[in-house]
Amino acid sequence: MVPFANFSMPLEYPGQSHRDSHLWTRTNGSLFDVSHMVQHKLSGELAEEFLMTITPSAINEIEKHHSTLSCLLNKNGGIVDDTVITRIGKDSFYFVTNAGCREGDLAFIQAEMSEFLESKSAPKDKINWHILDHHALVALQGPASAPLLQSLVFNDTEDESYDSSLDTLYFGTSRWLQLTLPESGMNTPSLLISRTGYTGEDGFEISIPPENGDATELATSIAKALTADGSKVRWAGLGARDSLRLEAGMCLYGHDLNDTITPPVAALGWLVGKSRRVENPTPPFNGHEIINKQLASPKTMPERRVGFLVEKGPAAREGAEIVDLENEDHVIGHVTSGCPSPSLGGQNIAMGYIKNGFHKKGTKVGIKVRKNVRKAEVAKMPFVESKFYRP
């Protein structure tokens, strides 16, 4: 167990090494307890416009029960946190933010909301914001996820509008579903189940509401049902979650992202909706002048987030300096995440920021590891092909 964002979190579980757990997720399935993440519900007449003010996403174009990866932006276009936003109704949204950013995020959202409502001369009830503190959240990831979850989905044959088939639930979409728990034979209440994840594998995140003020008992029952057959799905901890997301080329806030980095610099320019890439987007979003200028003229960006393949030896870890091989005293960037890749036979992989001009795939660079310069080259991400379930 290790301290993480004011929680005590499992790095790995008994009986499985970090590597074993990582590879099990890629070939079978793993369950991650991510209840430390902060779940939010935002609704009201001005909820959509407010979200479009603090994110670069075209929220108005998201259909019901569809999601988008996005980010909260400060006035300079810096990333306050990354998030996934789901439309759950005409004027209502569900989104999840990082536990490590909780205090900063809540203060940011509250301040931005107050400023937004004041600018509209609108009363507070035009936006209703609820932090779902008593909800639990689990992530089921890996190729065994869908068949296992499908076996538990309640099939309401009396309701013709109720679609219980996961075959029609694609990556980036969600649905309210009930599960039947074999141990008790009882059905759960409706659960918001989203086909998404943080591993690059097919999988689901299941938001579990409280019963009698707390979700612990229901979440425990659901987890037991999902892990009952240890030959299919096993528990996994933070260690595997981190190496899986790095292989998938996904960022970890506070390491690969911070509030001085804009989406284009972070290679996340695709988060900016096409309809938002205009001189005067409606509504204007925080930092749009800076972000849209960078998208229009990439050469103006001082650095870029890229991936690296590093030669054999000790892994390049966070903070390692990236240097020009022709002049090893010339520092051109720094590593933000790195590890040996279990899926690639121990190949050292890393991501980090490098000066504009050195960012092209195949560029040879050096990375200082334990005072030695190790050869590396800029590589395309993800390092391991993603297996998202798409139409």
C-alpha cells in the first residue's frame, strides 16, 4: 500500500508481480478500484455554455450518452486537469477529475462558475453542481471485460427500449444498466457504465451510487462478482495502471501535464473542437487566443510532448535530461514518464517534452540516465496499439 492523493492505494496485489498484473490485463482482464477519482454532475440551463468556457471541447456537439476526453483550462490556456465529460441529458453532464488535483479543481470550478454567472447576470440555480463524494468507481479493463460484464447485465425482456447488449455500447459511449449479482440473485440499481479506460484496452468504468449514504457494500458486491472467476479477471493496482497507460501514450497529470502546458504543446490539440478553432469562438474558452495561435502555427510552440524508445539499460525516469547527441551539454528537453515496457519485452519507453524541431519521429537524441548518456529516438505513440471497441 502506498499513500496517494490522501488515500492508501495498492501498488500491487498479493500473488502477482507488477509485470504479471500488467500482462494479465493485456491478455485477460483486471479490475481497478478508482473510487479515489472525483465524480461530478453538472446540470442546468447554463451548464453546457459554462463547460464550453472552461474547456476547449465542442460540448454542444456531444450527443446524449457520448463522452469526450477534455481538459480544464486556466486563463492562459494551461491545463488545470484532464477529464472525461459525458452528456447524460439535455442539460446535464457527468465528468471525472483526478484525485491528486481535487482541492485545486474544486476551487477552480467554483471561481470560474461564479465569474461566469456574474458575467451573465444569472442566478446561481442556472447551474447545479454536485460532487458525487459517496459514489464508488471501478474500472474493468482487458479483453475478458466485455464477455464477463455481459454475463452479469440484467436483461429486461419486458422493456423493449432497454438495450442490454454490450455489442452496441462503443468506446466513448455510456448507458444506464443493471447488473444481476449471482451471490444474492438481486439486481443492482441502475449504474452508469461507460466504455472507456486508462489502459489502451477495451474496458468499462462503472459508477456505483450510494445505498443508505454509502456505496461500499454495493461496490464490494459488484467487485466480488467481477473477480469471482480468477482465471478471467483479477485485481490490479497502481503499478500496472501506470505502465499500461504509458504504453498507451496516455498522460498522468502532475507529471506529463501541468497548468503551464497548453493542449497543443502536450500533443493534445485534437481536444480542441474543430468549430472552436476560430478567431472568436462562441462562447470564448479560456486561453483560446494562445491555443488557437499554436494550432495555426505549430512552429511558435517552444516544445512538444513526444515518445521515446531508449536503448537497453536502466530506464529513463521522470526528470531525466534529454540532450543533443552532437552536443551533450545542450539540454533540449526532459522526461516526464518512463519505464521498461512489459508488453514489449522490457524495451525502455518514455515520454517527455523536447524543443520544437527535435520532435519528429526517428530523431536521435541522448537521455541522461545515472550520469550516463543513453541513446534514444523519438517514437510514435501509443507504444502498444490500442484496442478500443469501435463501430
